Amino acid sequence: MKRLQLSSHELELHARLTTVLYSPDGKLLAIADSTGLLSVLDCEKNEVVGTSSVHIGEIWGLAWASNDVFFTNGDDGSIRRWKVMSN
């Protein structure tokens, strides 16, 4: 297991990273891996917004549509839309 240090926040990595992409405003960072796990970090608050297994197999791509909406696609042949909910 590897660890990823972002500022003072640390994520445990259990697989190879496939996509890392900031939101257009630079406030969120989405991190996808080869097992289908997706994590979203709030860069201003330095906290994890959420982590979930969102695809069966590798996440191939990630694209932000706006500051809080993005799409993922992966090995399972699906394209999924996500909205980051603010606290």
C-alpha cells in the first residue's frame, strides 16, 4: 500500500492511480484508480468530500463539466455523472 500526501491530508492508495484532475475553479480534486475507486478532495478545507467504488474495474477517464459536476468512464463500459454536494 502506498500513501499520497496532499498538503496535510493523506490518502491510502491500494491501486495504481489512473486519473487526477482539478475542478475548473481549482477547489476540488478528483482522484480515480485502477480498481474503480473514486475520491474527491476539497482543496480549500483540506478534507475528503467522499470516496466510493464507482466502476467495476479501472476508471479510464474523468472530465469536469462544471465546478461541482463531473463524469467518469471505466472498464465496465459505463459513463457516469456525479454531482459534488456542498456541506
